Amino acid sequence: MTRKFSWSWFNVWSVGTVLIAAAVAAPILSVLYIALTPGDQIWSHLASTVLPLYISTTLQLMIGVGIGTLIIGVGTAWLVSTCRFPGRLIFEWALLLPMAMPAYVIAYVYTDILEYAGPVQGLLRDLFGWQTKRDYWFPEIRSLGGAISMMTLVLYPYVYLLARAAFLEQSVCVLEASRVLGRGPWRSFFSVALPLARPAIVIGVSLALMETLNDFGTVDFFAVSTFTLGIYDVWLNMNNVAGAAQLAGLLMFFVVVLVLAERFARRKQRFHHTTSKIKAMPGYELKGWARHLSTIGCALPVLFGFILPAAVLGGYAVIHFEAATDTQVFRFAANSVLLSALTAVIALAIGIFIAYGVRLRNERIVKVMARFVSLGYAVPGSVLAVGVLVSLGALDNGIDGFMRDTFGFSTGLLFSGTIAAVTFGYLVRFLALSFGSVEASLAKITPSMDGAARSLGHGPFRTLRRVHIPLIRGSALTAAMLVFVECMKELPMTVILRPFNFHTLATYVHQYASDEQLGEASLAALGIAGFGVLPVIVLSYAITRSRPGYAEKGQPS
Amino acid sequence: MKGLHVVGVSHAYGDNRVLDNASLMIPAGEVVCLLGPSGSGKTTLLRLAAGLERLQKGRIVIDEKVVADEDHHVPPEHRGIGLMFQDYALFPHLNVLDNVSFGLFGQAQNQARRRAMDMLDQVGMAHHAENHPHMLSGGQQQRVALARALAPEPKVLLLDEPFSGLDTNLRGEIREETLAVLKASGVATVMVTHDPEEAMFMADRIKILGHNGTILQSGRPHEIYYHPRHEFVAKLFGMMNRFESVVENGHVEIPLGRIAAKSLDDGCPVEVLVRPEGVTLKSDGGERSGAGAPVDVTSTHLLGHDNIVRVRLGGDEDNGKELYVRVHHAFEPELSKRITAGLDPDYAFIFSLDENGEESGQKTLNEAQPTRPKAAE
């Protein structure tokens, strides 16, 4: 008689999850460790010189972007989800398009258009006969205000997406009750719809602000002294690891506030639905000038956030065709694609492993560790980059020391400054994306499926392969695609972590566009935006399907 | 001995104790129903037997092999159990045939197919082999789930509320078919249900679970119905007429008549529960002819075969007490008419109210501990 007590299989998931979570947490923890260790004089030096500037600039940037995305995101979401006006069905998905543009790309484009030598000011000078800069006033694009505008233009879709979903989820009955009780559409919006959507809006704004803190390309180009820029300055120009880590640690404080706000909003969101009756929104048929204003109001963000920059880049790509199609570009594109694809595959595998591990082992430690894995997404790339360098450096030194002591030869730095370091950085930051979507779609599979497969003689791995993976395939692919696209756009970590002389599309665009050679970089920038359109397509598909009244036919339960 | 043994199992979710030293034995070839209210831990018992839940205390033995105790846990895939879920849990991405052959992965493919088709044939679903689960009705899904659970020839089959998802008309039909398939396969079957009628229909033996998995009574359906040894068991089958009285000279007197109370001492306070069908009605205008009590008819409801009659006792002591009576549909008394209510002692049960005494001689039972099975090595 043989008895198969398979402890070992069960433990693979627990131990694996804990190990992965530890690896992902290492960069963040090492930043915190350095930040909290009383270090050298740099800290007080920073505090007395640039720190106040970093703090106030970062805060101003956040407030600006927060207000901007709030107004554009909520306004357009309300218009497309409750009103009827020409082009509404197109705007529903088109309003997401700016998401495809990294902020740094449109920053280069608008600088090119709006600076003194650019076409707009040139045209104005020709029209009015102005001769010099002193003859007229024109807003300086390379400023804090400019950075706020750029980021608002590409980040408002986060707010739009969540606010729109919230407005659609609101029971029409609640709104109708408000109308019947004598409140007009406007007062209903402010007294019922908006408060009900508030948690979703808070989540959207927090996500947009996390992206704001993450941004490096725009603030670098505009020379806006935010924390992120400070970290790079202290790291690359002052060559001070501890100082950079300490700044990064302080930046984490901002992130923690955002994460807490987001979590708090999510918790409140659960209590919000009093009735489950969801009917298709009847939609206020807008009349006269309101119709046109609505159309224009929705068109402007799309125009400035996507169409205009894309057209300018396309124009440059045609004009500078030869320079833009330099063979180097294709090599960098291949680098980007390979690196992103590699990360996407690993992130998906790890995401499935952990999400399924949580399902198998419903244990506290596994769950807590899984939450840890999702942390990276909130942390700005600059902070993670510092953490990855510090922790990999420690690992390299450890291995090197060990090998020298035991075998008498030096391995040098094994991981630092390699593709592996970049991939690891990407993983730490984007694992949350794949884990989150896999976890969400696994949750839709009833636990009795697992029980059925197991009682029919299939072990946990075989159950995963034959039941869960076929069932979650669609969303797993979407998750991998999201990770892929995010990696294609990623700039702040790549800049610090890449091997010497190694370029991705993003770093290439950053380098050339910073040197005012947008023409040469135009094709690469278009390429990044092109890949960025992929998730927009998926999201708009999801939007069409989530539209109330859209029958969910033929869906296997 | 072949079958499923559960020995002294205790289980808690956090502070919530759902099973307390529960023991039961299901021999091969028998259909045993665990009947109990929600919270009696019956589903937990199934999950523990299947290995979906890790055992905290006690021992589970299948065909003389220990599959779980405090230190060991054989994962579900190595236990040789079949499990049918309340929601059937058919795999939506596989067609009916692939669902049924899912558990036959060790065999050659054509052999597995043949076995799966055989099973589908048995449950009358062979012509749906190529369909996907979402194309099937609830009853058809249930049949496929049964075929899937039985295909690998499990040693023990566990059914979790297998008919609760079906509408009433279909339920009777499917119940009968399922029972035939189970009997043909000869597998030891445990079925969990909260529906007494279903348990009566399906079971060779019924085990009534009280709170925390204590078995209040275990027996054949006849025994459970006619000789409930616990107040709770008696009340399972619906409304009861309740009287309080005291034992005198080995008998208990209630307004409807006199019942023998063999095992109780004189002077012992008791409650008497009378099934609605245990009250006999005679339309004699309330003239006292022998045993019985005059009653007034307050309402009648024809249910089809039966007629539900409510009557009010007209005697002095029990003034106003209403009785709930189930009679043959042919008997339809007029409202407000005075008639006589008597008693059929087969449907009347006496339970001691003396807190220190035993309830009619029956205390809560756990089944006798089975002989200690040989631990497998």
C-alpha cells in the first residue's frame, strides 16, 4: 500500500510566493533602509538647499495635475455617460487615446511647436509684425505650468475611465428618484451622481498622481525640480547613492499618502450600491449650444492629447525620413520589444503562480506576501531604480565576496548594469498589473471547479493547466499585453538601470528629443505611441461590452 | 470494512466550531443521507472527507486506508472519492464528453472515451456528448455531473445538495434516476441535504445532524419518521401539535387521548408531539363517544391529496388551543362546525421535560466507534 502525502507540492506555492515577494520587496526595503539609516552630511545639506524646492515643486505639480485631470476626466465622463450629443459614441473610446502617449513624448512635441523658434510663435510674429521676444507675451512651455498641462493631457484618461464606470454603475433609479424629488439634471449631478462616484474618482486621481510622481522625461526636459529629478541629480551628477536613496525614501511618503487615499476610497466604494437595478441610461438629449459645447469639450482633450502630437510626429517622420529610419532605430526597437516581451512573459508566469498559490493556500502569510508584490506599481520608477541598484549591488558584492573567499576568484558585478537588472526593475514595477488581472479573473471561477478537478484525480498543477489556464486565457493575455506596453513606454528606470550604450526606444527618444532633434526621434516616438494604442483598443472593447443594455449572450458561466 | 469512516472529527473556522467529535460510518453499497439544518456542519463533513479542507482533529478512513488525521493529509486527487457539487461545477471550456472523461486521464484515450460514453448512456445524456455545459438545462447538467463523478469508479461518492438547483417538477424525476444509477454502481454514497423528503426518498439510512455535527439519530427512514428519539428529529418533518403533561401510572394524558409512556417514571413532566396526520377527526357534532375532544373547525385548505384543517380545542383546560391536522382530501368539514378530534398513538411522541432526566430514554447519540482501522503504511 502506498500513500501519497504530498506536502511538498503544497509547499512549493507558499515558499515560492514568499521568495518572489521577498525579491520584489527588496528594492523598496533597501531604499527605506538607507533612507532611515542616519547617514553622512548630505541629508542636512540637501535639507538646507534644494529640499524645500523639491517639496514645493512636487506638491504644485501634483495639485495642478490633480485638478486638471479631475475636471477633464469627470467632465467628459459625465457628458459621454449621461448626455446625448453628436459624436458621443466615438468619444466614449477616443477619450482614452491620450493614454497611449507618454507625457515626455508630447512634451517634446509641444516644446517644438510652442517655443520661440516654433511654428506657432513664428506665425504670430508674422501676423502681427512683432520683431523680438520683448514685443509680446507668450507662455513659456518649459515650465511648471507646461509640465502640468502635458501630464494632465495624457493622464486624465485614468480619471475618465473610472468616473465613467462609476456613473454607469449608478442605479438610474437613484438619479430618477432625485429628479422626481424635484432636482434638475445639474443639481442631481452635484448632489447625487458626483458624491456616489467620489470613491472611483479618488482612485482615478490617485492613479494619475502616481504616474505624475513616476514621470521623469517631462520634468527632466522642462527642468522642473521635482523629487524625481532631484533623485537623478543627486545620483548621477553628485554621485551620491545615500542622498538619492534618502530623497527616494521621502518621495515614498507621498506615495504612501496616495496609496492610503486609494485604498480608503476602494473600501468605501463597496457600500455604495443600494439598489441592484441597473437600467440603460436614458441620456439627456442636449439642445442647441449645449450640444456643440459638449462635442467641442470632448474633442479638445483628444485633439491635444493625441491627434495633434501624433500628426506632428507623423509629419516629422515623413520630412526626416532618412534620419528617422536610421538602422539604429530598428535595433533599439528590437531591444525594446525583446525586453518588454521577456518581462511580460515572466510577469505573467509569476502572476499566475502567485494568484493560484493564494487560491490554493488560503493562508495569511501567502496573502500578505501577495499584497507586497502589488506594491511596486505605486512606487515611482526613480525610487525603484535606486532600490534595484542598491539591492543588486549588495547581492553582487555578496556573491563576489563568497566566491573569492571560497574559490579564490572574483565574479565582479554579475547583475548590476545588465539586461537582467532592467528586467528585474520592470518586473518589480509591473508585476502588480499581471498579478491583479490574473487574480481578478481567477476569482470569477467558482472554487467548486477546483474541487471537482481535484476529486477527479488531478493534482494542483494539472488542475491549473487543464481548468484554470484555459478559463483565464483571455484576461491573462490582456495582462501580458499591458505589461508589455508599459515596459515599452518605461523611461525613468531604463535610464538608470540599462547597460552602458544600451538603448530602448524610450531612452533613444529621450536622448534625441532632449537635444532638440525631434525629427530623428519622431519615428521611434510614434512607435511607442503605436504600441500604447493597443491597451486603448482593449479597454474600449471592454467599454462597449460593459455598456448597459449590451446583452451578454453566449457567455459561458 | 469497505466504505467511509469518519472518526471523532472536530473542526472550527476561527472561533466558530462547526463539528464537535463527529463520527459516522458509511458502508459500501449504501446511500446515506446527512440531514440537518444549515450550520450543522454537514457540508464541512463532506469537504473534510473529500480532502478539500484540512482535517484539524480526528481521523478519516476510506476503504480501510487512513486518508487524513492530525498529521497526514492525502490530497483529494489521491483519495478515490467522487464529489458532486451543488452548482455541478461542470468545466465550461470542455464539452460534455470531455467533462466526463476528465477524471479518466490515466487510461488510453479510446478506452476513456468508451467509459465516458457508457456513463453518459447510463444517465441518458449520450446524445449531448458534443454539447457544451452552457447549452444544457439544469437537469441535464446534473446528470452530466453525476456521470462525471462516477466515471473514475470512486470508492465513495459525495453529493452536496444534489437536487437543490432543480425546480420542483424536475426534482422528483431526477431523484429517481439518480437513485437508480447509484444503486447500479454500488458505490458508498453520502448525500447532504436539508430536505427531509429528499432524504426519506433517497436514503438507505438517514443520519440527522444537530448542531456541531452531533448525530441526533441514525436509522432507516421508517425509524426516523415513526420513532424519533429526539424532539428535534420529530419536528424535522413539519409542524407538530405540542402538549405538555405529566406521566401518571405509566401513561400520559392529553386532551386527545391517553398514550403509554413505558420508560418514564411517574411524575415526570413531559411534552407530547403529535404529527398533523396523528390527529383523527370525526364529524359527530362533538358528541363525546369514547376518547377524543370536542373541537371547532377554524379553517380548511385543500392541498390536493391532503386536506389541512385547523381546529380549536373546545375543552375547558386547553381553551383556545389550535391544532393543525392533516386528513384525507375526502374529509372536508364545514367551518365553525363542532366535531371530535382523536389520536393515533403511532404519530404521537413523548419527550421528557425533566432537565436532569433523559429524554424519553434517548440521549444524543454518536455512533459506536468503529473498530480501529489498520493504519495504512
